[in-house]
Amino acid sequence: MKQYSLKRYQRLRKEKEFEAVFRSGQTWEKKGFFKARYRKNDLSFSRIGISVSKRAGNSVFRNALKRVVRDWFRMHKKEFSCSFDVVFVFSSCISGYSPESIRQSLDQFLREHQQ
């Protein structure tokens, strides 16, 4: 079960880490759901960052959304073909979607970036 844990170092935490991804990363967009900014890193593992607009809903909704994304990443981090820094950016349009539809979109992102 340890292989599915999400360690602190596997998350983007500092503003400069987010800025590096936004500055030099590529964009993948799922209309109406989210944008993913990503770039390869020099580490042996992938890292995740999550940004949710306050307009997306109240704090309970935003935190639940982040839990869904972190859980998805935790279960799929070994499937990335190389190590990435990924920032998922959710806007206010996300509020009407279910956790399952969000997971399906995240799966689509992963399928397209497994090359």
C-alpha cells in the first residue's frame, strides 16, 4: 500500500515551482473542465500541483475537488512514461461536474501523455 502514498516532495508547493511550469510548460485543455500545464522534470518521479478558482465553489467543494485529483494522481503516478511536473488548473466552470467525470478527463490526459 505504500506504493500508493503521495509524499510531500511529490507535490508542487512553492510559487517558483508553479511559475516554472507555467513559464516553460506545454498546455493540454479539456474544454469546460480544466487545463493542464506540464513539463518534463529532471527528477525520477512526477509531481503535481492543483489550482482551483475561488469562483468554482465554496471551500468544501474546492477541497473535495483537490482530494479527487490528488487521489487520482496517487493511483496513477506510476503510469507516467517519464517524470513530469503537472499543474491542473480548474476554473469556475467545473462546479457542475461529478468526481467521476473529472476522473475520466484526467484518465484521458494520462492516455494522451503516455508516449
